[in-house]
Amino acid sequence: MASKLRVAVVQMDVKVERVQENIEKARRLTANIKPGSIDLLCFPEMIFSGYVFPSFAALEPYLESPPEGPTSAFCSELSKRIGCYVVAGYPEKLLPIQTKITVSEGGASLVEASEPTPKDTVDLQVAGNSAVLFGPEGQLVGTYRKTNLYSADLPWAQGGTGFTTFELPPPLKKLAIGICMDLNPNPASYETLANGNASDVVKEPYELAEFCIEQGVDTLVIPCAWLDSEEGTDWDTGNLNYWSHRLQPLWSSNKNDDGEARGDGELTGGRKTTVIICNRAGFERGTQFSGTSNVMQLERGSGRPNVVGVMKKTDDGPQIFTIDL
């Protein structure tokens, strides 16, 4: 008998800066999920603080240091009650980074100092756009910090150092977390592929998908605060198509565009990866989020993405998906 993975995706519209109110809403939305009924529960990116902050000073009151903080406390309580793993985004408190003051004709600017001296540096306050992973006994399993920052992160965020995996029991097995913009190409990847030659034809990099292939990831969770593409009525078809495109190495055919067999063995063998994209709904400080949270089961070499299920743009609450593995 084939094993199954049961996932609850909680797509929410929250109120920025109203952490406890948002947590109480999440508690109500998940109250009917019975113990033992799911293996994994996912919340979106920075879900209880809200996402759009103009500066570090605006975000600072809501920073957390797991396992302390309201996000950790709620996720620990919830994971223990249901007996499942829980992923949720939160703003992470980080130590200041020493930043060098450089002066040019255009004025003073700040760059991260590799060998700072007290005379020419200042402490720059930064935070992380991060996610927690709690286990079924209410324990903190680990955290991940967003690597590829979006423009809304730049006023206050320090990027992470790269993707990582967590070894969990079946049916989740090897799990990785990426946060929203991590699904996009990192500009540095284009520079590396071009080798500094602007005339080179540079192939699109698929960093997160390729990481999953290299590491043998079974389950990929992507909490998001992805903006509305204004395509589609019930579902954001533009974003859904784009997300599946950015995961292409996990499902693409074993033939290239000319119909020739690929030489890279990573794309063969029919290995499957379950991808959970848990996105925000609603509107915040002039930003419209696209909802359309979904679960995909992607099989190497299949030639097409398999969307198990998708939520509507405006859905506000949990949906449970069952995936045959």
C-alpha cells in the first residue's frame, strides 16, 4: 500500500503589527484540525507580524529569537496538540553587523566591513526574514533564514547563508525550506554563469530546485508573501505558472529543446518531490497578495508539473491536502 502525506496549508489575511490578534485568528482557523490527522502544517512568510515594513525601526518591536517569541510559542503549542510538524515565517532578531563608512564625491555610503576598525565603522541594525520548524512534541527542530532578498526586505534584512535540509521521519523524510524570493533567480547566479562575459548566452539558474536535486529533498516548503500578478480570477494563474516554471528541474523531460536525450543523470529515475507553497492572502500597506497556495508533486523526467490542489486568491483559512507518495 502506497504511503500518504497529509498537509494542512493555512492561507491567511492578517493585520500588520497586530501579532496577538493574528495568532488568535490562526488558533481559531486551526481549532478543528484533529490530533493525528495531518503530518505537516504550514503558515506563510512573516505571518503574524505582517510583511511590509519600511525600516528596521518599524519592524524591531516584532523581532523574535526562537524558541522564544510569540511565533515559536504558538507553533510549539499547535504542533504538540496536533502531533505534527509546523512551519511558519517570522522576523528574526540578529546581532548588528559592523559596517564600514566609505566617502566619495557622491557622499558617504555603507558597506559591510571585512576587517573593520572602530574609527571607520558603525553597527548596522538588521533582522532576518526567517522560518521556524517545530516537531510533534512541541520541540524546535530548526530555523531557516531567507537567502535571496526581495526589495521589500532590503530596508531591514540580512540574507541567510544558503539552503539547508532537515532529516525527518517518513512520510516527510528530507525536508527543505525556501522563503518566497528564494524561488526566484539570485542575481549573483547570472554573474557566475556568465563568467564576466556580457556576450555569453546565460541559461536561467534554478538554484532552489537544483539544491533539492543535489540533496535528494523529498519535501520542499515555501512560505510566501507573493504579490498578485493580476492574472486570473479565482486563482492567480500567472503566479501558479511561474512557480511551476521555477521548479522545472524537478519535473522537466529527459530531452532538451532539440529532442535529444540529456546527459545529466539527475533528471532521470522518476524521483518525486512534494512542494508546498503557502502564500499570504489579503492587502497590506498598499500591497496585494495573491493567495493561490498550492501543493505540487513533481516527478523527475515526467515532462509536466502535477498540481495536487490549489487554493483561491481570497481563501482565508486551512485546506488539507493528501498526497500519494
